[in-house]
Amino acid sequence: MGYKEEGALWKYPCGPNDESPIGLLGDREENTVSEWLKKRTQVKIISRDRYSNYQSASTKGAPDAIQVTDRWHLLKNLGEAMRKILDREHLA
């Protein structure tokens, strides 16, 4: 399950293979996401970003699901870490 932005607030969970919408959520609040997940026991893997509400909602709504970082955020995190290392090495 991933999230794609539609406008400023709307989010929709996507399927694992083709990113087809499988639902529509009106906000990013923990309770909204958690309740949506509780009704969908077939969710086994949740791809999410670092937003703390997603972590809490995923844990509460689908406690047995595996949570992974999506590719975009994984690369963003790697870039940030590399920038810190290069900045530190450059100052030394």
C-alpha cells in the first residue's frame, strides 16, 4: 500500500503492482488510516514515508503487516545521509 497525492489533502492507497487506487482517504490522520486498515485484513505489506502518523496508524490498523520505506523516501534518506557525511568530511 502506497500513497499518492491528489491535490493538497486527498490520499489514496495503491495496489502493489500497478499503483491502481484501492481506496480514497480524506486526510492523513492516524485514526483515518488506522480504521481503513482494520477493515482490510488482506494488507500484508505497507510502503510508507517517515510521517509518524503513518507508522502509528499502520501498527494499530495492521499490526501483522510488514512496514517498509517506499523507494522515493529510501533514496531521499540515503541522499541526506550522504550529504551529512560529505559535509563532515569536507570540513575536516
